[in-house]
Amino acid sequence: MSSKTARKQGRRRLIAVFAVSVAVPAATLGAACSRDGGPAAPPTAATPSATAATSSARSATTGPGTSSPGGSTTPAPADFPYEPLWPFRDRAEAAAWQQDSASGHQPWHLDPAATAQSFTQHYLGFAGLDKIVKVATEGEQSRVSVGFGNPNGVAVVAAVIHLVRLGHGDAAPWEVVGTDDTALALTTPSYGAAVHSPIAVGGTITGVDESLRVRVLRSDRDQPVGQAAPIPAGGAGSPWTTTVSVPDACPATLTIVVATGGHVAEVERFAVTGAHC
């Protein structure tokens, strides 16, 4: 388990979560992009077969403030102690969608795999990561492994996206709150930290001849609010660091993403964390 996942554990009441892993065949989830960056209808995928897996218990306390639609900072709900990264900026936006959902408006918000795929391809811009490799969902938590097909036709996991329902019950939409880090870790800033410009960003990488690309995003902006020059990296658990200037990004909830690739695909691994300013 990564240090970032451990920090999430320290922020929530202990809740034992046992996830059921669902292996989905390496199938492309084709989706047309709507105005808010999501697919106009849920992508289709082959019927999964169930396999057993266990996810860790998570814990957290009341989370920090998040950006409201008007750009001001408002307190996060006491029962949602995560950084709401995408597609909704706060509970009010999720509730507004729920009011429209009865008429069939953007039903993909109720599908964690479709939400994770749209986050990856449309919000992060990693169009080549077109496979859902695994889905593990239990209750209001879901982890979706997204990736690509290598030259041998084998699905490769690029990241495990963590989603939580923004609300309660089956009618609440899924919200991306971060990733579970593995060989590529993003540990600075810590998850949910308050940051200011320039932002110190760093972590560890295991790989050979990597080129790390770091960007900072806001869900209400079409372009990154900050990015760093490529960082050459490699080794086993080797540290990497950079700084990113975000002069006009605040106040907001920020998505910080690091990616590497270029061996068999443009993007082969990525990691995401959430912060606010």
C-alpha cells in the first residue's frame, strides 16, 4: 500500500471495505464527449466475471474546503472527507444532477467504470488508455483499473482510480477522488493538503528511461492551470521532485497528475492526488 493511501486512511472513521474484483476483458470503451467532458451515454463493455480480492480499511475525518461553482471556497460535507476531483465540484452539483437524472440525463454518472474511463480520456486527456482492466466495487467505494493493450494484445494497467459516491444510495453519482499508487507514486503534496504557488510536487518511480510529466488541473478549466518541464527519471523506488507555478488557480480544488510513457504507449502509467488552495 502506498504512503498516499495510508494518509487517506488517517483521515476517515475506520470503515472495513471488502472489494470484489471484477475482471473485464480488454475492451475499448468508446464514448462520445459531452459538454462537461463525459460520455453522452455509458460506454459498453463485455459482461465481467467475478474474482475475489480484498481492499484496505479506509479512515478519514472531516475534509478541507472545496471549490464551489462560483469559485469561492465552501466547507466540504462532513460525510465526504475526500477531495472531489471530477466530474462534480461539490455536493450541490451532484445533487443538481440527481434532480435531472430521472429524465435519463447522463446516466454514466452511476457507472464507476464509465466515470473512470471518461476521467482518464477526457479530463486527463489520455485518449490512448482505452481499456477497463478491472473493477472492484463495494458499497460507496470503487476502484477501477484503467490501461491499454500492449503489442502482444495483453491489457496493461496504467492506474487504479479511486471513486466514491458523492451522496448516499444507488442514485448518488460516482466521484473521482484520486488513485492508488504503485510503481509510480505521487506523495508530495500530501493528499488533501492546502497548497500555494509554486507547488512542490514529488514522489517515487520504478522504471527505466522514464520521462515524467506533471500538470495541475481544475475541473472548470479547459487547460492546465500549471505544468512542469519533463523530468528524466528511473531506477527502483527512485525519488523525483519538481515545482509547478499556478499563479491564477486559487481558490479551488486541484488535481495534480504525473504521467510517464513512451516505451510501448504514449502514456503507460499515471498517478493523481488532490489538494486545495
